[in-house]
Amino acid sequence: MTSSGFHVRRSTGAHIETLTQYNGLRSTRWERPTEGKSVLEIQTTHTPTQIQKIPDELNYLTPPPHWHWYQDEYFYVREGRYIFTLEGKDIIVSASDPQPVHIPARARHTFKVDPTHEGPCTVEISTGVSPRSPSGEPEVEGANEKFFRNIYQYLDDCWVQGQAPRLPQLLLQLHSAEISLALPGPTWLAHPTSYAMGVAIGEWWGGYVLGYKASYPEYYNASGESKKDR
């Protein structure tokens, strides 16, 4: 299904508990977040060495450098090996290393599975509660299951259908989750510039002009079973 301005057919995954990407190369599921967190995601890359066969421009499994406005992010490597990039410095973390990997709010970062690792790699991802979430409803704002389900399925639909992701759509989804792309340069300039890109290109151009949305019913069912009841 497509909507005004939408350029790929949306697959229907809102009802699927465990999402898969790249024909099963990676799978992701969500559990009820622990107290003080807005999301708990368990992500497994089953055959990391297969990523070496994917051209960099078609690898949508590795997020671009970005920063969270308010939320600290935490990574627990449960098996295998991952590479974290924090403020331009790479850190290799295995399951046997001290945990978690802590990414402070407003720090430029990204991460990826080590593509040379033989065997599955699993990481748990969680974020602190956004201060904009209502009291008692920690999953409403910021990085949450709704955001991850939408962006993962959108990127996978692009990959399957041979379409490049559209920047306004990506920026709108990121902005809705209180996330901005991390532009290079000094922080005092990069932060406001990247935030402004989310507003101008994502919200205004993507949302109001092109008709994109931050969430689609095919990707996330807001009326579905709540994690509070799981």
C-alpha cells in the first residue's frame, strides 16, 4: 500500500512479534521495558559474515551517526561482538566484556555487528525515559517500539523493492523519536543544524508537503496488545 508521496509498498508487519530484515539475516523482538526505560529491544544478527557481501550503500542495518535529544542509551552484548562508535572513536565489545555500553544523551554515535564474527550476535538495546513522556507512560515519547518497528520495516521495504530510502521520510521518523542525524563539525554548530534539518526537511517538507508520516498502521498497531499486559 502507498500513500501520497510514499514511494514503496508497505509490507504488513504490525502483527508480527519478531521482525526479520534482509531475508532473515537479522531478527528483532521487543519485551516490556524495565522501570525507567522506554524500550527493550533484543536484536540478533544470525550470520554476520553475510554483511560483507552487502555494498555499503545498500546496508541499511547499520544506523548512520545520530544523537538522542534527551535519552541515554544502553547496549548489552549478549553474544558475539559489536563495534560501537562514540564521538568518532570505535570500541569493540564482546559478550564477555563489562556491560552495558552507555551512550549519553546528545552524544554522536552509531553501532554495528562485527561482520568478521563467526556465529550469531545478539544485543539488547534500551533507552531512558524521555522527559516529554507523561507520568506513568514511559513508552509514549522518544525511542520506543513504535519508532523502531516503523523505521526497520520502512528500510527493509526499500531494500526488498530496490528503492533508496527518502531523506525526508527518515528525518521525520527520527525527529518523531527525539533523534537527529549527527552532522560532522563542532558540537555547538552540528547539534542545532541537525535538529533544524529534522524540522525543516523531516516535519515540514516530508510531513506537510510530501504527506509522509512518522508511523504507519502496516508497521505498527497502536491498538494492539500493550507490553504492560505481556
